[in-house]
Amino acid sequence: GAVVSQHPSWVICKSGTSVKIECRSLDFQATTMFWYRQFPKQSLMLMATSNEGSKATYEQGVEKDKFLINHASLTLSTLTVTSAHPEDSSFYICSAPPWGRESQETQYFGPGTRLLVL
Amino acid sequence: SQQGEEDPQALSIQEGENATMNCSYKTSINNLQWYRQNSGRGLVHLILIRSNEREKHSGRLRVTLDTSKKSSSLLITASRAADTASYFCATETFNKFYFGSGTKLNVKP
């Protein structure tokens, strides 16, 4: 089946630094990818939609200057948490529907990246 | 949550019993899906039900959908200790997925 990978799987950083998280579709192309955030014992919250070749669209309440998204190619989207603070500590998950099936039901989820900001 | 609530928030049952989880959502949907998540791990897709379907089965899973009430239920029959996980419903609207608040299921051996 289709695979989505994330790197790194976990990261610890100091407050004020920026952290980049990669999301890759390994055996399919994706013009659209989605980024989610999950705080402990809570549900996944959709943060933004990453669009290859154009700007990302952000959900209400998500700061676009704080969470920079770059969809560099049909297999790679990156999320950069800029000037990270402890409240940004969370589990970040990406997902992608195969290209041409964006309106279809299936999305493939990455394994997640756990971010801890000290 | 962005989409709706699930109940119960937590459910503890004995192995062999059935587990029922409910999900309510807010907007019109194209489809509704159920996922499981083991602690601190990624999501596993379980089953999808389209907006024009009322019931669907997959192995020990049974999903119902009532679009008039904007609700869905997931039934896991003959539960096993390995079913212990968090379960989330997710609705798809305009190509975006929105997740419910989740039910934490504990199946005791």
C-alpha cells in the first residue's frame, strides 16, 4: 500500500529555535498534503493544506507566519515551526491523498513527528 | 474538536464483549471514516462509509451512518486486548478531513 513517511520521528529543541518537519509520499505523487497537530490525549486538529506549486491554506486560528509550509515537489511537503515555544510541543502528523484522487476517500497518514520544545 | 464529539470519551470492557462508539458531526459530509491510533503512534484506517450508505461491515467492525442526525457509530464485536487503542471518526468535506474528539478503548484480557 501507499506509504507516507515523516522525518524526524521526534525532535527536542530549545525555545526560540526553528524546527523543520518533512513529509514524503514514498510511492505516489501528491499535489496536496495535509498537516495536523495533536496535543496529548486530544484529537487531531487540521492545521493547513499544503499545495504543490502554490501557497498553503491555513485553518482558522493557525498562524501562517508561525507554521511555514513549503510543498517543494510532488512527493515532499515541509512544515517549519518558527521560533518554537513550549506550547508548540505536540505530535505533528501529515497525510496525503494520491494525485488524481484528491476527491477520493483515501488519505495516507504519516507516522507522526513528536516535537518537544524546552 | 474541529468537527464533533465522540462518546464515550473512554470505554473499558472485558475481552469478548462488544464495544460501541458514537460520533456526531456538524456539517454536510461526503463520507465518514473511522481510524484507530495506538498510544503515541500514527493512524490506521479502519473503515469508510459514504454519505449515501447507512451501514457497512468489515470483519468484526460494523459502522452505521445517520445523516439526518449527523451521527455515526462504530461497533467492534468480540473485542480483543489488541483492540485497545483510541478510535477517531473523521469526516471528509471539500477534500479536508476533520476528526472527532476520540474514544479511548481499553479491552481487559
